Amino acid sequence: MVRTDWKTRLPASIILDKARQSGRVYQVGLNRRFAPVYKYAKELITAGDITPYLAHIKMNRGELKNPPWVSDTSITGGFLYESTFHLLDMCRFLMGEVDTCHDYCRIAGAIGCPNIVVVPSPRPAGISDEDVAHESVRVLEELSEIADRYGVRLAFEFLGFDWCSVTTLRQCNEIVEAAARDNVGMVLDTFHFFAGWSGLDSTDGIDPQKLFIFHINDAEDTPRKQLQDANRLFPVVGVIPLKEIIRRLRHIGYDGVASVELFRPEYWEWVPLKLAQTARGKTLKVIGTTSRTTSGSPPPSASVPRSSSRRPRTQPGSSIASSDLKTHNTDSDPTHVNQVQVRDFTRACAWVSPASQRGG
């Protein structure tokens, strides 16, 4: 999973744009790069005389009493907090950038994993939706070029939490469309779809080929602003209108896999095989009992149930009629195994396919 730090990148891009518009020079005080000893070390590295493999840093500032900020962490965070930035920049200067996306894409390409999830970072105060869109597109374009070298796709996932910069399916889709890259698509996680108040009609007009990953999860009956990943539940156990969401995806022609992504701590204590079998069974139930809509007008709008004061439903719900949907065997097609979030041993992968293509 790749995440961009908005606290540094977005303000930096705004500063860069302003500097270009003004025609003036904006200087950042990365003074260690200009110290003679580090400049000389850089010359040796560039010439190939030495090759750095490890940085070991010690910082010493004498008596550590004056000025007050040096030792008083209640004022600025202390000497280590204030000076670390310069030393980390010096490491980057001497040893090169740390590029997480390159590493992830290289590994994904080597093991045949088609997708890497890209997650937006928290939204700084005072940042508009236009700023978010501009920066998101810029970063996705940059990462797209890296991923393309390894034959990997990027799946941009909106998060329905208030602190996130991209919280709805509609906002996510607009950013992906603006990026206009073949290897950039979306993740639709039903938990985030519900938590972020994405409207059911926000699936209309989405290019199904741009929906790279579909996570099917349920949630406790808890006020949406209070929902956290630990409140996730197996499908059909909670309050998310999963059947209606699946009808909408079938209507637009989505023909990908549905994977279960569970971050509920109590599930981590289960025997893995039991967890996998339960997740798969409940997923097939909700998919198999959802009527297919492959042509004509879209399915009728359904109201999304609002949270109430009832206690969370943590036990399995009532039984549902068996499914006639054909399951997708991950053993026979390993390209989909890595999309199952609890990995291939779970067998939690199932098709959400139009009847016309699956003969159902």
C-alpha cells in the first residue's frame, strides 16, 4: 500500500507553483548539504570512490540548556525534534531518495501481483477539494509512471473517515478520470462507501474497467462518524446495504472479484480456516441472493439505513437462500489470489458477474 504524505507534499507543491508564478527563487534551509565535509563526501560518492550502505547518526549540542527550546519539549519539541529534519535530509543527499513505490512495484511485478493499493493521506486544515484533486492527480501520474515500468496497476482507494482527503466514491472517480492513465483505477470498499456517505447513485457512469478492486465488508450499527476499521463485520451481519450496492455494480457491468477485508481484532483470534470458510460463505450468500440487472433502467433507489442507538450486531444474521452464482476458483486462476485480502488460503474470492456472461 502506498500513501502520500500530504503534510509535506501538498504545501510543497503550492509553494513551488507560487514561486514559478512570481519568477523568484524560494530557498529551503537545508544547510547541511552545503557544509564542506558533506559536500566532499558527496563528491566521493558521485565519483564512485565510496558507496554508502548505512547511515549512523549522533547529535551533540554541548550543555543542552540554552536557548530554552533546546531542552524544553513543551516549547518546540526539543533539540532532537528540531534538528532531525536536517540530518535526515543529509542522509537523502548522500545516499539517495527512499522510494517506497519503486520497491512495492518491483516486488509486485516479480510475484505477479497486478494491483497496488494507493491510499490518500489526511487532509491538512484549509485545503480545498480543488487542491486535493490537483495534488492527487499529480501524484497518481507520477506513481503511474513508476508502476508502468513493472507492469503493475494502481488502485486508488477512498477512505470514508472524516480526516481523509478523499472520502467518497464520486470524488475518487473524478480524480481517477482526471489522471487518465490506463494503469490507474479505483478500489470500492463497502465499509468506506458506507462510512463516508457515498450515495448509491454515485456508481452511475463509472467505467467498470476502472474498478480494479471490490472489497465487500459489513459494519456495526454505529454512528458513521464513529466507525473505525475495528467495527467491520462479515458480510450480511451488519447494516450496510450490500445487496443494493452489488445490484448497482452488476448494472454498470462490473465483472471482477469480490474480496473480504476484515480488520476486526476478535476475528484475528479465529482459526484461519474457520475464518476463511465463514467469510467465503457469507460473501456467497449476499452475492447469490442479489438479483441481476444487466440491461434497461438502473435498479430503483434504496434508502441507506441510518445508524441508530441499537447495540451493534456482532452475531451472524438469519440464513439466506443458497446461491446459484458460479464461484471463482482461485486455484485454477492464480492471477486473482493476491486480491483476496486474507490471502489465498481463505478462498474468500467470488465473482460478481452479469448473468449474460456467467450463464446464471
